[in-house]
Amino acid sequence: MMKPIETSPIFVKPRPRLFHQVPVLETLRFVEMFQDEDTFYPRIKFFVKRMAENAQRFFMDDIYELGLLKRNLDTGRYKITTRGKTILRMRLHLTYDDGVKYNLAANIVREVKIQPIMALEPKILESQTTASAAKTLSKTIGQEIGINL
């Protein structure tokens, strides 16, 4: 017997938002305030590195959960009810929205051409790639089940 999709393990706990888990806005403010102060470069590097690493981890968790969701949908163990479709839409939209917002914020940080940020450019790009992958996966799953994001 097929169970409703809302009973899937990924819906047991609510998904936190990116800005509650990763200090993106704080990093943006800090970089904007102190980008002209050489003495703050080590702190800027610390904040940007922490933002990129935490975002990478955050979106990797999202990709893992979305992969589980996709596998559960593909195996046919769950059926999509009207309520389940609403819950799926909200969950997929959160991932998509967070991916877009993070990529925007990371691009703003990367526009500041100072040494500590330029040194972390590969790490920032890697986290943006992971965010884009999570965003793309959520959009793909949504399209497969008829949800437009």
C-alpha cells in the first residue's frame, strides 16, 4: 500500500532557512563596512570562509534530502496527495529560493576585489556550484511532479 508523501522521513523535521543557519547577511555587512581597512582583512577572510563552508554543508544536506525524496518518488512507495503536493511545493520552493539568494549574496561578496576574498574565490565558487545544484535538483523534481517553482 502506498503512503502519502507527507509521511516521508524528510518531512519529519522542518527545514531551516539558509539565513538562519549561515551568516550570509552578517558577512555581507562586515565586508561592506571594513573592505577599506587592511587591519580587518584576517577577520573578513574568516567570515567569508565560514560563510562559504557553512553554505556548502547546508546545500549538500539539501541535495541529500532531495535525492532521498526523488528516490522515494521513483520507487512508488509514496503517492502525492493534494496536501502532499502543497507540502512538496513549499519544500522545493525553499531550496530553490535559498539557492538563488545565496548565489546573489556570494556574487556581491565576490565583487569586492580585496586580497582575502580573492584568495577564497575557489571556495566561494564551489559553494555557489553546490547551491546551484540544489536549486536545479529542486526545480527538476518539481517539474517531474507538476510543480512550477
